[in-house]
Amino acid sequence: MLELSFEKEVVKTLTTGNNQWVERKDLYGATPDQLWTNFRDKLNGRLQI
């Protein structure tokens, strides 16, 4: 049940308000590791896990 709650919160965060996915030109030259770090930072900063 905790996983379902987490998934719903992720979807809500990524699809509503100022949290929508946007094109990030500053990440065009990023390495895969930098992209994963950015993704984790966004999740950790916006979700109360």
C-alpha cells in the first residue's frame, strides 16, 4: 500500500502546478549520472517520503 501511495504522489508531483515536466536546456549536455542526480534531487526535494 505504501508503494501505491508513493506512485500516486510521484504522478501528482510530475503533472500538476509548477512541477510539470519542462524542457531543461541546461541539461542538454548532462551525463546520465548527472541526469539521475537531478531526478533524485527533484524527488527528494518535493516528496515527503
